[in-house]
Amino acid sequence: MAQLWGGRFTKKTDQMVYDFNASIGFDRRLYRQDIEGSMAHVKMLAKQKILTEEERDRILQGLSGILADVEDGSLPITKEYEDIHSFVEANLIDRIGDAGKKLHTGRSRNDQVALDMKLYVREEVQKTEELLTDLLKVILHIMEENLDTIMPGFTHLQKAQPITLAHHMGAYYEMFRRDRSRLADIYERMNVCPLGSGALAGTTYPLDRDYTAELLGFSGATLNSMDSVSDRDYVIEYLSALSTIMMHLSRFSEEIIIWNSNEYQFVEIDDAYSTGSSIMPQKKNPDIAELVRGKTGRVYGALMSMLTTMKGIPLAYNKDMQEDKEMAFDAMDTVNACLPLFTGMLGTMKFQISVMERSAKRGFTNATDAADYLVNHGVPFRDAHGIVGRLVLTCIEKECALDDLTLDEYQAISPVFEEDIYEAISMKTCVEKRLTKGAPGKGAMLEAIAIYKKELGCE
């Protein structure tokens, strides 16, 4: 048992207690952050004359060697150590002797683990942001390619009004755009350095916390040492953002699953992102979309676990907070695996343009435009609504679209209709005359696309 404590204890820790208490099984992934934080701490200690330059150099050399050996596999992180901090410090002392025992001067495991986790989450936030950017670029490309692709828009899963595929994709662009913005907010808010806060009350050593923060790329040092060691808001915020990302991916996946069905046939998923059946040779299943949808609950669980862990913890650090890692790591891994897979699936998916337009026509999505036609010819809207409802009933009986009715059939229900009704309710007209900001008309879509391209730096 390699521990960083024990002087006041007269009995050896029970093995079951040690195993239950140890975190090396999951915090081993923080090895690089722990070593980088230690390097910055040592440089600051030497700057403040707490360590000599010779001690600094020996410690830095030892830490660099440990990092290199861990990364090339020659130094395994084993369970004989209680946590990643004891692994690094014990190996450092083995390599450089007593100078290694000075590494921990002016800090506690409490501020050390707070720093490690913050450095790790900060990197993960950046990684997720990059993956979201890749997805946004694919969505934007689909939008630019499908400004004239007519499809039905839905409410209640019922065909409602005609839109374009570009407009539909734009709705998901907005969702992931907000997700990207949330990550930027989280990064800015969390980017303060807790190192130097000690166990909870700072330290008597003359540390330069701002210098340590600068070395580690933080915007500054935290202002309250108690909060510094007990703050996990940034983990909760990141898990909340990841949960929202997964919710958006799940909604998108649900639509792709529906669109891929035999009944819709709006899309064909590329073979590389589909699987077959062990018994039914005709099957081509949307497994990636289904798994993304299924894994959403897993990420939600991590968020709820973290909120529940933190809800009853008094100031400052408590061992409960060790539970901030396992499920959080799993959630980060899950999202950062789902995003590139989903992006690849979407980018290779084939859209069945003619099927989409035919579905829009057969779904009476131009019924509202037929009512607007009557209103523009002096018919009160409530009366126009009833007239078009009767037209729809006629179409249902005849199994045809509004576009297929003869002018005589229109005029039999209302003499107000003229030959220009067909132009007024054409799918192209229905879409293109909707030019208000955020609408599916080409002008409005081009305006939105220009904003998106500027934000992504791909003008």
C-alpha cells in the first residue's frame, strides 16, 4: 500500500477499507494532468525561493521521466498505489531521493485533485467543442446542397406545412450551435486555478498562485480556498451540456430512424453505418442511430449521480467527492464516441429527394396556403379554414393531393377559386414566399447560412 499519510495511525488499514477508499482504478487517467500540475507547482516553489533551483531541476527531470515512461508503457500504473497522486510522488522519490519528498510542499491532495480534474475537464470541453464543430460543418454542407429540396414539415408527427431539407437541417444546426456556445461559457467560467488552496485554508508558504495559474493556462487563481477544493460545479455544468448534446443527438437519431423506415424511405443510411440481421437477409438496420439514442440515458445518469452526490456535502472537501470521476469519465467517453460516429453517418447518408417532395404533396402540407389564397380574395379566415377542410375531405375520398383536383372541383366548394390556385399552392411557391427571418424561403436560408459560415470560419 503506497500512501501519502499514516504518521498518526498505529494500525494498518484493513485491505477491504483500502480497496474501497482507493481511486487508482479510475483516476489513473489523470496521470498527465497530475504531473503537469506538479511541474507548475515546483517551478513556482523555486521562483518563491521555497525550493532551490537544483531541487527544482531534479524534480522536473524526475517528473518528465515518469511521464515519458507511463506514456511508452514501461511504467505501469498499478493498484498498489492509493491514487494517482501517490503513484507519481512515490515513483518520484524512488528516482530522485529526498528531493522528491519536497514536491508536496504548500499543497494538499484536496487542491491537487481539484486541479487535476479541472485540467482534464478543460481538455474534454475543448475536445467536445471540436467534435461539435465537425458535426456543424456536415449539417451546413447538407443545408447548402438542399435549399430547393422540398419535404414535409411535421407537428405531432403529422405532416403540417412544406419546408426544405435545408430548413429542417437548420433546426438541428441551431441546437448544436447552442451546445457549442454552452461549452464556451463553461470553459470561461471554470478556467481559474485552484492549486495553492491547500486542504481548505490556503497555506503559510509565500506561494505565487497567479504565477502557477499562468503556467497552466488559466485566466487567474480562485479567490476562496474553501470553494476551490469543494467546487465541482464545472463538472455538473459539463455533464449538463453533454446531456443536452445527447438529447439533441437522440432527437436527430429518432428522425433518422423514422426516415429510414420502409414507410418513409426519406433516407438511405450508408452500408458502413448499418448492420444486418442474423436471420432476415433483407434487413438493413440503423444501429448507430439507435445506439446513440440508447446511450443518452447513460449520460443523463452521470449528471443525476453527480447532482445527488453534491447535494448534501458541507464545506469543504469530503470523500464523497471522489465519486465525481467514474460516471463523469464514462459520460465524456460516451459523447466523444457518439459525436464522430453520428457525424460520419449523417455525412454519408443519401436523401431521397423525390420521395420527400411526393410525401409533402400527399400530406396536404399546402392546405394552409390554400386557405391564405381565399383570405387574400376576401374570404374571412374562419370560413376559408372550413372550405379547405372540405377540399381535404374530397382529396381523401379520391385518394389524391390538392394539386390534383380540377378547377371545377375547387369551384364546386367555393367559386372564389380561380386558375391561379395551382400556382399559389405549388410546393415551390409555398416555400419560397416564406421569407421572414428564420423561415424556409431561400432568401432567409441564405441569410442564416452566411451567419453560420462566418461563425465557423469557413466563409
